[in-house]
Amino acid sequence: MSEEEETSFEHRLLLRQLELKDYREVKEIMEIVYSSIDGAWTRKEFSNLLKKFPEGQICIEDNGKVVAAALSLVIDYDEYGDKHTYDQIIDKGSFKTHDPEGDTLYGIDVFVHPEYRNLRLGRRLYDARKEICEKLNLRGIIAGGRIPGYKDYANKLTPAKYIEMVRNKELSDPVLSFQLSNGFHVRRILKGYLPDDKDSKAYATLLEWINVYFEEKEKLIGGKKTVVRIGIVQWQMRAVKDLDDFMQQVEFFVDTVSSYKSDIVMFPEFFNAPLMALTNEESPSEAIRSMAEYTEEIRERMVQLALSYNINIIAGSMPEYYDNKLYNVSYLCRRDGTYDAQYKLHVTPDESHYWGMRGGHKLKIFDTDIGKIGILICYDVEFPELARMLSDMDMKILFVPFWTDTKNAYLRVRLCSQARAIENECYVAITGSVGNLPRVENMDIQYSQSAVFSPSDFAFPHDAVIAEATPNTEMTLIADLDLDLLKDLNTAGSVRNLKDRRKDLYNLSWVTRKDE
């Protein structure tokens, strides 16, 4: 054997970062692999990607020629969430979405020349991506995955059933089977992720690989808290002379709770009911409409209190009257000076009969400096669909301002709130008012025992009650809520209510009204 023959090999593989000079070979592979969905990127798009994040673009060359590649970005995943499209992630080829301070490696492409698919080059690229993720200390890898094998089963299987059968190895998909074997799991199914992907029928899997070596990067100031301190006010109904007198009582509790370095304070439903006695209206329906005239000023003054005392305030709930319609609204007054609103969606028969109150039409998730929270006013918490939808939007704490007159009415709110905490793996805080208002018809007596509930598992209190007030006594509760415990519960709890839902059997969706 000659010396030349001894050093000649059929393959000589090298894993390296891509360079602009590789574009022609990358384009050649993409035109073959993606012939049915737009083919290759332009040279300008390829150049944009290399400029934004050169270390995340890797390839395998064989004897000097690129035969496989993997392309990635770093993003702040909270900006996109689980409902996004491929075009949103790549920003139409500009890749302005790349965020060097982001927390997630997003896999935007992996492709292997068909002549090299028997060498398991995809596995090498995936391992290299994981190495990048670990060295950059990112939470994990997210990718949208095609399911091209679905075209042969679309007439007899739903996407969920097809994915389940691939996961159970009853079927094989050329893309999904490979991704699952590389340690990825399916977070959800996306519709319209790649609209032109006819083989996948425009469906895609949202895949995740978790970096177990990730260490949280703590900001010196302004970072998100893992332990949140909340305060709730069990409010004594008492007569007031005027609005200033009422707001003086409100400020007392805001001051008190904020002095304990609380992040948020909640007041009860209709906590401003004493103002109804100032309206001099004999009819309950006219009295509450007159009281609604105070609502805008109260909200503005609560926003000022939130700013002054550096605390987020859930301003219980108040009546709002506009367009000849009466609503019940809860305002979130943030300590950055902004505010938002959640309307009560379900009105009780009593509210409808005495006051002519109507339900709102929208359910909101609120972004705050302590994370995502939800607000359900009293009766709304007795409808499990609402809290479930909020949990699907990543709610961690649910706040329930309520007003009840009797113990059995209170128990409906309490027991349903405890159920919401367990089934949605979140914290739930409830508070109501106590005392009586003799001159206010339909709100003359109150019953309350404010409380903070947790899920029910080993890491939480044995009775799933973090704190509770003395019944029918004016007081405050201060409680610390560990958000990291919710993460642990979601992945390693004794039961996992969110993950174990049978989405192949049932689903929940919001109906869009014609007038919206």
C-alpha cells in the first residue's frame, strides 16, 4: 500500500462554526431538503444570522464540504410564549429577535444532506447545540418541529393522536422520532407554525430540552422574585363622612401592609360600599349607580398610593357605570404607575335582580413585577374554566376579592378557591369584608374569613392553607409565597394536574363574541 493510499479516507468529518463562504453549500442542501417549503434562505438572510449570533451557527463538513448544519438564536422566551410562529421567531429573516441577554436557545433549523443521513450527523448537531446551551447557561432549547409523516395519517388521526403514537413508538416520524430520541419532549401542538408545510398539514410540535445545569442569573436590582410577599385586608365596613374619610382608611392599610415590604395588597369586593350611604338614593339600583361616580377618582388615588408606598394594589372591586350599563370591576394598580382592569364575568342572581348588573366579556392575565397573576371576582372563582384558562397563560397567583353575607355563601367561595389552587398548581388568596352597613340595602351584613391557599403536596402546608384570618374580625394577613415550589410541583409532584390533562380527549377555548 502506498503512502498516499494510507492517508486517504472516505470520510473526514469536522464540526465547526459556519462562515459566510459556506453559503453556496448550505443553500444547496436547503434547496434539496426544503424543496416543498420555500427552499433556501437568501444570502442576505444567512449573513444577518451570522452577524447576530455567529457562535450559534454550526455545521459538519466532510472532506472540506458542508454536509449538515444547525442554526440557532438566543431569545427571551417570555416575550413569545408557547403560541408563536416560525416567522415571528426569525422576524422575516432579519433575526432582530436574537437577544444576547435572553434565557433560551431557539433551534431554527437543522438539515442534513440526504446522502449523509445514515451517519447520524443530526445527533452530533443536537449534542453540539446542547453544549452551546450549557456553556451559555441558558434554561434550555426550544424548537418547532415538523411532523412530515402526518400526511399519511391525517384522514384518520388527529395531530395529538399521531404524536402520541409516535411517542409510544407505534408509529415512526422522520423528524419527531429523531427529536424524541434526543431527549426532547413535546410542550404543545402548534397550528399554523409553518403554514406552507403541506406534509405536516401546517401542524408542528413545540419541543423542549431542559438544561439541568442551568443556574439562575440574579440581577443586582430589579430581578424577578422567587419569593413573593402578599398582604390581604379583611376590611371592616363602617360609615364614612365623605370620600376623603374613606380614602384615609384605605391609606392606613396600604401603609401598614407596605411597611412589611409586601409586594402586593388586596382589598375585598365592593370595599367602597360605605359610600353608598352618602348618595341619599332610596332605590338600591340608583344608589349603586350614584356610588359608581366615585370609582374613577378612587382608582386614580389608588394608583397614587401604589406609587407612593411602592406596592401593587388590587383595589377590591367597584361598580362602574357607562353606556347605561352597570359593571363590577377590579383594578390592578401597579407600583410603576400603570393600571389595568378585570371585570366580573358572572353576576349573581342577587346582583342582577337588585342592581341590574351585567357581566364583562374578557378574561385577562396580568404581567407584574412579581410574575403573572389573575383576578377573579367572587362568583367567578366558582367557574373552574376561568382559572384553568389563566393557568394556561402561566398564572402563578390568583387573587379573589369577594363579598358574602352568610357562612354558606362564604364557603362556596372558599372551597372553590381551594380547588382552583390544587387543580391549577397555583396560589390563591381570598379576602372579604366584615361588619354591617345598616343604611345600605342589600349590603347590610357581611361574613368573611380571608385566607391564602396552596396546592396540596409535601412541600406545602399539610392542610394546603398558608394563612387564614380570624372570622369576622378586621385584620390583615401577610404571607410569603415561594414560586419555585410551583415549578417543582409541576415537574416532580405526587400528582401533576396540569401536565396530566388528557388533551387528546377534551379542550377548553374562549368564544369570540361578534361585538368584540
